[in-house]
Amino acid sequence: MDLWPYRWDHLLRYRYIEIISLWEGRLTTGHLTRCFGIGRQQASKDINFYLREIAPGNIAYDKFLKGYRPTDEFQPRVTRGTADEYLHLMTRDEQLMGVFEALPLATANVEQLTPPGRDVSPRILRPMIQAARAQKRLEVDYVSLQHPDREGRIIVPHTLVFTGYRWHVRAWCEKNQSFRDFVLSRFRGEADMLDASPYGEDQDNDWQNRIELVIVPDARLSPAQQEVIAHDYGMQDGQLCLNTRATLVNYQLQLLQLDPGKQQDNPLAQQVVLQNREALSPWLFG
């Protein structure tokens, strides 16, 4: 990235052009004006510059889409071309500094570990996003550890979720007649868009239900050690209260490396415990 002789604000826009066109399949000047607060004329200049100087032949205007679509010859030039780039971009409202993670900051003496990217195809992600926005049924093939062979499913996706380790989609499953989590990298082939469905985010009760996790230092630690842990986690009165959706409780505990059903032998390794486990039991795995 440090080979590109462009200002950071310009480079961000070129990256945005590449990501949106690849993963949504349609880019307009409106995308740029809304995201960067620039005028339509400047947005058009950015797209034309990208086409002329950055990646000739990567995108083409489609009069039926009334926007630019990726061509069959598309090759990432200012991005890696991975689904994680698009998915994380969609969650950046609360993580604005993450926009700069791929820029060559001369004073950034910081190193960040990230989980390995999972393989997600644009042929899956594009219709998944469209179906979630329009509350439509999607016919897909899915594999799991219990069913490693392809299994046809009809789902109604409503939200993409990053758990800290991988992406999944929260969706109504017609086979199970319930809302389920599906790992994005386990979809296969192409997804076919069907008709509208009455099952959307509003009908997902566990998704709508917000509950509180109460995390406290492990009582087996000394008072001085507990004070260190409380400071580490920014606890108030010895507690860390985390508000989350009921269906995300287990993922939140995994991020904290907490197994509510098992206590580690070494309190120095565990450090914190879930205080209100009984209240959360309806939503815990197992």
C-alpha cells in the first residue's frame, strides 16, 4: 500500500469503490457521497480516476443497474479482495479507526492480531445482503460438521454478525422452523433469491431480547489480585456489566474465554467468572 502515491482520503475512496463494487455488485456515486460527505461531481471524478489510473477494466457501467458492476476480469488492486474487508466495513460506525488499518501510518507502532479470514464467495454474499435488506427467502446449499455433504436450505437472513473470530448470518430456517446462526464460510455454490417472507428481524425474539452479563473477578484470587483484574476490565464496584442480545450471549462469553459450565483449576488463568449464570441459562450452549 505504501507504493500508492495518493493522499489517504483519496486512497480510502478508491478502496471503498473496489470493495462495494465487488461485494455488492453495484456501485453508484451515491455510495461515495453518503459515506464521505463529498459532492456527486467529486464522486464521479473518483470513480473515473479509479477506472483510468487504478484498475482499468475492473468495473463497467451497467445502464440496467444504473451503476457500476464488477467485470469478469476484476482483480483487486487496492484491497485484498476478501469478504472480511466488506463485512468489517459494514461494522465500522463504531470502530472508525479501523478504516485506517491498511494505510501506511509512519508513526503507528502498533501490532494487532486478527483471526484468519474465512473463505466467502461474492456469489453467496451478494444475494445474502440483498435478501437481508428486502426480507426475502434465499435457497442455498449448506454444510456443517454434522452434515458435511451439501444440504439444501431455504433461509430468510436478517443480520450478518462478527463474533470476534468468524462471520455468521442470523436467519429464519424453513427446515427447522426457527431462527438459526449459519456460518458464512459454510455456504456452497450459488444462492437463489426467492419471494418475500413474513419472517424478519422483528419476529426473532431471542435477537430482540437484550440481556445483561455480569462479569466479576474470580473469587479465588486475593483481594489485591481482584483489584488488578477489576482495573484491567474497567469494572465499576467490582463488576463489568455487558448488555447484549440473548442470541449472542455465547459468543460474548467465548470472547472473554469463559466457559460457564466449567471452572479452570488455576484462577490466575481464568481471572474472571460469570456471576449471573443461572439467569442466562436459557441461552447458554449445552
